[in-house]
Amino acid sequence: MANNLNIEESPVSRLEGHGDLILDVKNKKIKKLIFRIPESPRFFEAMLVGRKYDEPSHISSRICGICSVAHTCASIKATEKALDIKPSKQTINLRKLIYHHENIQSNVLHVYFLAAPDFFGVGSVVPLAETHPEVVNIALRTKKMANDMVRIIGGRAVHPVRTVVGGFTKLPTKEEMIKMKEMLKSCYPDLEKSLEVLKTLDIPDFKRETEYISISDTSDYALYDGKIKSTDGWEIDDQNYLDKINEKVVQYSTAKHCWASRDAFMVGALARFNNNHDKLTDNAKKYAEELGLKAPCYNTFMNNIAQFVEIVQSVDDSIRLIDEILEEGLDEDKAMAEIKPKAGRGAGVVEAPRGLLIHDYTYNDKGRVEKANLIIPTGMNYANIEKDMHALVPAIIDKSEDEIKLACEMLIRAYDPCISCSTHFLNVKLVNK
Amino acid sequence: MNKPKVGVFGFTGCGGCQLEILNLEDQLLDLLSAVEIVHFTEAVTEHSDTYEIALVEGSVTTKHGVERIKKIGDIAKIIIAIGACAVSGGLNCLKNLYGLEKAKELVYGDKKEWIDSIEVKPVDEYVKVDYYARGCPPNRFEIVDIIRSLIVGRKPEIPNYPVCIECKRNGNTCVYEFGITCLGPISRAGCNSRCPNSVSGCGACRGVIDDPNVNAQKDLLKEYGLTVEDILQEFNLYNACKGKTIEQKNK
């Protein structure tokens, strides 16, 4: 029982970055609650200035190793928009394909390696390998499949080489496309097994309605391209993101805070599901239903389930994309679009695994970056994480300190905050006053 | 060394090197059974300050980072720098190139005083580094080989020959033929020439070999009508901190 509570958690582990949680409760009322990201800042917006148009995608890929394909694609899209470069349909299909597999790789990492140990009551994936080897083996197989796909299409799993402004430096072969389809088909039994495991998890009961923002497209469950859509009822062209998304510097954090229609919003798998659930494949819809995920869902902890549903969606849609690419035939002539350096501005907006990601570049007439603005998903979720904490803590204040600590950690982890793009991990220190 | 205690530590970087360890899929469980992981920011909650081997990812870019790396240096018997950011400062050094104060001002404006950020330096500017797993990202199999070598007590084999050797062995057409510049002739191999394999130029993310044949690189540039300046910007992507440009190396 904790009437007064002082939690200083620095850093929360198993976030791909570093975060501090400072929680001060007196007489069951929250006096102070701060989730902060003291990760050393990187200054990418400065690093990009002066670079030639073919370099930003390789530089900004290094913002995050876990979502390097997302940063690469956001960067490429921004440059192509600014320089008026038109990639071929084949290029876009291949980008969508590689994109799916970073999303799978990242979601597997998060669901199984980072979040699952909490549900199985172990500290990490290391003891989980001893207590639940089958679960870890499923995770490793699925992750390997996704990484191998990225290796085939992008040339390597982290920081892809072949995905560049204009298209691809090298195309996969027809044989590789067929092999990838076989790899995809062979992972369905593991998805079925995962489903049975996930059904047994005791997802915390929590509800806090907020604004959910993601990209959205008329044709597919959008990850690579679309308009920006909110559950608050607005939809805008991606180039006009500044009309809705605001950003400010806060003293206790190197990641900037964002807001849109209200004082906070959520991005990521759950936001995508809430906006685009009707675009899921029938198979993915079936998985969502069996796991009790229904739109609109206001339980942040269900973000993990939405991530798993997206794995199924990405496998299904990858097979469709491969069929489409093979049917049209791989064409070397369509690998690269024509590039002419010129002045201009463009925004590249995509769904990184952790949510909406925006790169915005202004080029001079020599094709060099004059100005860059980057808005990352963790920065967007920041304010919402704090709001969720304010809702969660009073509801569990009568539990033991360890339980409160764990619940707070799990809630933060549910967001999968990739803090390397800004941030570190939480270290909980509890002091009763 | 019998089942050594290993800590994996992240400094300023993208987390991609730690991810490459997790990307060992087929070998991950074997690795976890050969060593005892006592600290792994990206994957493990438990952490301990007792370890023999420290794998360090990222560059040191904050005052807080300087304290952390010195503490690791006091505890660890062996330090392995993993990835370009830890080894040479890597891409982070573009901040130094732009100018620290200017960068703070540009990104954080009048709030720049709130930000702890110092000149970017590689790990070995602060502590003795025993082994280097170079590259951006590093070769995950090379990381395993270094650890395996430490366990069985042999010297890990780190290539000290240029990427061109691997590239030729892989049967690639030289990318200069496609009008692409490449630092392969002077860059350290060990990546299996992965960028030229994908018809892209090598950016020397594993740094320069100990005794590079600078004249060969210059001759090659001349053959294709290029100058050192033409490739310097590319070289600076991963090597701006060390300041060992080709020209300086030659002096």
C-alpha cells in the first residue's frame, strides 16, 4: 500500500533507448510525474545541412538501427518530393515489401523480446529462453525470416544499401522473389502457435481514450504512403503536416513534445489499427478478433496485440506484393528513376514501426540540403505516455510498490518507445516518504 | 576464460549494433549459453556492475557519457568497441564538422542551454579499447568471433587488407565502371564488400587499413577523372572525427 510514493526509474530497461520515470505521490495524489528522455541528442537536423541529395537517406538511416528502413524511406520520399523524382510502380512495390519486413522484425523484437518477459514473469528474453524455449524459438524464426527478406531486398538487415533516392541500386532476382514467397508461407504455423500463446496472456485492463494519428490510404493498410488521419475526424495531405502537428522543446528531455487537436496523441500500431482496421486482410482480421482487439481500442497495453496482428497483415500482404511484382515481371529499366538536382521542398511521411515519422527537407538549386526538420514517433507519444501514467497510477495506488513499478514500466514498454532516435532505459528507485 | 560475464552498453548511436547481436538468430542462444550477460540495455532488465568483458556501442557525446565510459573502463578487463560510432566516432562526428554550438542553436534554438552535448569522440579517447568490431553496422559474425576467440584464448582475425580484395573475390564489376565513387582500395575489409555487392560505393565505414596504398586510390580516381576532393565528403560520413583524410594519411 502506498499513500506516498517516490519512484525514480532511470533508466527503464528493454526500451530501445533510455528513459527516466519520475513519480512523486503524496496522500494518494500525484504531485509530480515526469517521463523524460535524457538520451544524448544527435543533431541530425544539423548533420544533414549541406549534404548532396543522395546522402540524406544513408545519414538519417543511422537515426535508428531498429527502424532504419523507415527512416531511409521517409528520407527518400522527402527528397523525391522536393526534387520532383518519380519512382516506378515496381520501386514502390519493392519498398512496400521491404517495409513490411522491418515492421515484422521490429514488432517481433518488441512483442517477444521486450514485452513478453513481463507477461511470463521473467526479467528478460534470457531467462525466457529457459522457461519458454518454444516461444523464443518462434520469435527467432520469425525475426530471421523478416531480416532475411530485408537482406535480400535491401542488401543488409540494418541500414539497407540498395534502397536509394530514385529506386534500387540492385534488384532481387526472380528466383529470390520465389524463395521469399516460400519463406513467407512457411511462417504461418508459427503465427498460429503464437496466437495460442498470446491468447493466454493477461493483458492489463486499462482504458484511456485519446487522439490516435496515423497515415491512411484507400488501397491498403498504410505503412509506406498515405494521408495523415486522426480519430478526431480530420485527414490532411502529408505535405501539410504542420497544419496539425505541433512540436516544442521541454526542459527535462532532449526529445521534443508534440500535440495536435488536443494536448496529447498516440501513434503506433494501435493508432494504425484504430484508423485502418478495415484495410486488414481477412486473415489478420481473424487474428485480431481471436485476440479480442476491436476498434476503437483505448487500452494502450493492447498495442502489443496490435503489433502482432500487423505481423500477420505484413506476411499476408507481402505474398500479394510478390505475386504482383512477379506478374508484371522484374524490369531493370524501372530500377532507377531519372534524377535532376533542383531547388525544392518535400516532406516524406511514413509509419515507422513505432508510429508516424516525418522527414521534411528543403534543397537548394545544387541539390544540397538547406534545412531539415524531423519529427519522430517517440517524441509524438511522449505527452500521451505521461497522460496515461496519470490515469494508471491512481487506479493501482493500493498495490505494492513492486507491482506499481512493474505496471508503470509495462505501460511505457507497451509504447515500444524507440528512444535511440532521441533517447535510454528506466531505472526504478522507490523511496517511501 | 570460462563463461565470462559480459556487459553490453549503449552510448550515443542508433542501437543498430546491439540489434545486430540480437540479429544473430541462429547463433544467439549458443552465444547466450557461452557467456553470462549481466547487462544489455536493449534486451535485458537485470543489470550488474560485475563483468569482465564490455561491449561498447556508440560514441561519447555528453558529460554524463564521459563518466559512464570511465566507470566501465575501471570495471572491465577487456573492452570491445562495436560499430563505427564507438570505434571512430562514426557518423556522429558530422556534428563536430557542423560545429557544436551552431548545431545546438539550430536544433534547440534559445533552449540550447538545457542540452548536455559535448564534442563527439570515439570510446578509445577515454578508455583503452582492446578489440574493434568495425563497421556501420558491424559484422555480427565478427563480434561473435572476437568473443569466441577470447573464450578459447586465441587472437581474433581482423582483416587488414582492402575491401577490393573481398569485392574481387565476390566477382563484382568495379562500381567505378558504373560511374560510382568507391573507397574500396583503402578501406578495411571484413564486411564481405557488402556495399559494392549491392552496386554501391564503399564509404569506409570500417575505417582505413593500417598501411593504405593511397597512390592506388589516387590513380584510380585519376583514371575516372576524379579528385580526392570528390570523395572526401563521402569519406567524412563515417570518419570525420579521426581526421585521417587520405591526404593527411599520406604525409
